[in-house]
Amino acid sequence: MDDKKLKITNEIINDAFWLSYILELKRKIDDYNQKEILSLFLLNFASVFCEETIRAGYGGMGKEAITTEKEISNFQNDNLKMCFKTDSEVAGQVVSEMGIDLENYVFDIVLLMADSKIMDINFRSWSYAKEEKTKLLECVISTPNAWMDDIMPNFYATMLDMMKKQTKLHIAKISSLRALKRSYSSYRLFCNSAISNDNKLYILQRYGLVQIVKFMDSLFNENISFHLNKLIISSDIFMAKCKALLIEMFYNDSKNNKSIVILKDIFSQNKNDIPNEFYALNRRLRNNIHYGDCNYMTKSQLKTVMKYQDIYLKNVMKFFDKELTVRFGLRYEFDLWLSKINNVHTK
């Protein structure tokens, strides 16, 4: 195996291993809301793995898959490439189905909370909940695991056995989360914000994607690394690729939707905090999701990328959070009760 082929193989196996490992964690967690946090992460990044392994000719979906390559491609596009506009047909359909009302006080969204902080908003994942998507979602989440079991079953089992201590710690950390869902109003969420509806929809769409990546990154707060002959398994590199995908997503969003002015504020802040050379390095790392080629990066370059990725995403959340108002209390409980009473009477 030549050096380039080895690096590509390493990228695939490293990504497949960590996606499989996160699925193992999910299987060992009992709480549904805690499980959902892991599922939402897997849906986004396992879909990338599925599509890219198919494109590069390395397999793709598991043997028992009953979905199509086109469905996988569309799903990946919906998660990381499609940027909603208020006048778009797709956004209009989601807004209509959910009853999103940015101008009036109604309970139209559900917040997935973890330790009193928003982890995700169901606007982004609305289409996932539809019954006809069930088989597709199962296929996406299980494919990296099926890939590891099929290609390197002994290696996968050995690595899991070696990680028993870390697994217990990760399960304990996830299980300690106070994760719950709360009905909320998109109008109240943005009641102190002056941004346009396009920007509000954008935050609803992208907020949870960043939060869940940040949570997974905190879960692997210390790099877990193993060697198998010439292969290197590294949680740091896996998470850095996930963050690189998000950062490139924001850049593409800004090109495809000029109405998202909040991105201009984020980019302006980043200009002060992040050196220009970071972006080319981040793009090189992101391109390693394409398993037909591989960009070599030095330890120094990886260290630079990881440092400024965190600053970049911190700035994203700074500007997102500035627009949001989340308050629970007696007023919230009364309004929610009143809403339920009104719904009963209108049925």
C-alpha cells in the first residue's frame, strides 16, 4: 500500500470508528433525550460518511440497506448544504407544517434542553420525524458500524475492549445531562431581536448543529489515540473534520444566501480573531472527507486549525445567542397551560 492509499484508508477507518463508537454509546444510554443528542450528531456526519464512501468506491451503505444512493445524497444535502430562505418552497413547507409564526405568540417549536441550555431546536430536524424517513435514518446511522463490522471486525472489537474505561466515563458524562424537551414560541425566542425573518429561520436551522458538535467535542475533551500498525485512530482529528465541515458550511451559506446578514457580523469578528492562513488549512482538512484523495497536514498545522476552529464556533454562538431570549417560569407555565386549554377547545 503506497503512502497516499494508506492515508486515505486511515481517514476512512478513523471516521468509521468514531461514528461507530458514538453509536455504541447511544445503545448503552437509557434516557431518550440523551440518546437523541447522539442521534442528531450521527445523522449529520454519518450521512457524509455514507455519501463519500459511495462516491470513492469504498462501499457505502450496509448490506441490508433498503434505501438508495440518491436518498443518501439528498439527505446529506438537506443537512449541511441547504440554506433556508423565507420565500423558498422547502422553507415554506416546513414553516407551514410546523405552524411557525415569528409575528405572534404561539407555541410552535420544541427546544431540546441540556443542563438549562438549548442543545437543539426541532425546526432543523422536523423532516427527520416523519414516518417515511425511518428506514433512511436507521440506514444512515448504522452504516459506519456495519462497515467496521464487515471490513475490520476483529480490529473494531479490540479497540472497543481497549476503550472500556473511556466508554464508562463517556456514558457517565452523557447520563449526567439533564436533557428534556420544552415547548416554546419562536416569537418569544426572538422577542428582543431586530434581525429579519430570514436570519431568524437561519438561526433556527443552524443553532443545534453547532451546539451538538460542541457537545461532542467536549465529550472527547482529551484526545483518544491508538495505533494499529501504520494506522492512527484519533478522536481529535475526527472532531476537527466535523468542525471543519461546519465552518465551510457557513462560508457556503454566505455565498448562497446574501440575506443572512448575521454571518457578516460573525465574519467581521473572525477577521479580528483569526489569521487568514487558517481558512486554507481548514479547507484542506475538510477536503479529507472526500476519500478519493487526502491532504497531508503537519502536527503544527493541525494544532493551528483546532485552535482557531474553536474560536470561530465560539464567535458563531456569541452572535446567535445574542438574538435569543429563553425564559421559563410561572409566566411560561401559565401561557403553556392556556395554550393547551385553547387547543382542546378548538379541536
